[in-house]
Amino acid sequence: MSESGQLFDGNMKPIDPDPKRGEQLRDEGMARVEQSSGPEWNQQAYYWSLKFLNSLEMAEFTSEHIRNFAYENGLPQPPDGRAWGPVMKKLTDQKIITPHGWTKSIMANCHAMPKRTYIRNRKNPKS
């Protein structure tokens, strides 16, 4: 809150109602974070994602489940946690997984914020 007690300071940008612009900005941000994590990390994250999916015993999962599995198996954390976004998008675009619903985050530092849930489409995606 500002010193005047106002929730916003009046310097907010006007709302841009163009959904295509939003998608463009999303894609640009994902490209930046993917570049900053590097091709080797991206390949390894994708590899461990497929390994997770092949060992999956639950009906629904989140990106947090995949991340934890990958880290437990030796994948280093990327410079920016948002690097998992392009990995999840690739899995979705390839129809390996499908967004299914929402749940609360299992990570304490995420303060129970909503997280997308997914279901696996293919029994054994090739890793």
C-alpha cells in the first residue's frame, strides 16, 4: 500500500484487451527463460519429465511433481524456476499431457497458490 493508504499509486498501465498481444508476451518471456537456462538444461528437464511420466502412478500431477522428481534424480535447478514453463508447454503441445484442472501448490514458498494440474495422454512417452 502507498503512504497515502491507496492500494495502487495511479501509475498503472491501461489494460490491453488484445489477447494475441498477451500470447506474444508470454511466448517472448518463455523464449527468454528457455535461453537463460541453456539447451543442455532444457534437454535434461524434458528427459526427466518423460521419465516421471513413465513412472507415474497418480491420475493428476503438477509441474511441481515433475520438478521434484527431476531434482531428486540429479537435475540442477535452473537460474529461474520459470524455466519449467517451456518444458510443460512442449509436453502439452506434443499432446503428451493435457491441462486438466487446478490445485493448491505443494511448495511452502508458493503460499498455496493455484497450480495447473495435468493428466498424461500416452502410457509410455519415449524418453
